[in-house]
Amino acid sequence: MKLYDIGENERIQIVAKNKNASLQYLTTVVMNKQKLLLIHPIMYGDRIVNFDVENVSTSVVYTGEGDKPLVWDDCVIKSTVYQEQKYQVVYSAKEGKRINRREAYRQYVGTKGILQVDSTRTSGKLS
């Protein structure tokens, strides 16, 4: 799937990374034009976030309905004005890759209980 195949009003996540940090922003797709994705601008206060910065790589993550999330790495994100409205344009020539969530960061919840995957297996204590 290409990035510009994401439909209008779909929610996407922009991930900006450098060596030491990673920031994530949620936004909505407004439209796709000529292999470009126009999104609502990502704001910090009253300013639009600039992703065109040295040593920062940007990715787009899209989770469709019930599917595994797709990620597009090394995206280009620039600010633009279209029909007198401010947007950000997102472009990637690459195909989206499926994310294996087992490799994702996991947060300790701090809850004790009994874990049971399904009714046909034995349960085990959580600690």
C-alpha cells in the first residue's frame, strides 16, 4: 500500500526520531492529491511543527480497521497552503511495511491477577 492510498478523515501517527528521542503526533488526513497526502497541520502552541530538520527522520504509522499497522519510513513532511488553508504535505515513495507489535515497547502495568489466554488453556499467575 502506498502512503497516498490512505483515505480522507483517517487518523495517522507521525513519528519524529533523532538519536536520543522520539516524538509522536496524531493527525487526520484531509485529502490526497497527486501522490501526496495533505494532513491537518501539527501545531505546537500557535506554530506549525517543522519536520524538515537535520538529523531527524520522520515516519508515518497507519492502523486500518483490524489490520496490523503499516509504517512508512523516511517520509518528507512540508508545510503548504492549498485553497487558502494551511496544511502539511506528506510524501513517501516507499511501500508501507507491516509492523510486528511483538517487537514494540511494552509498559509494565503493575497489576496482579490471573492470566488466561483462552478457555482451552491453563491459567497462570501474573506477578
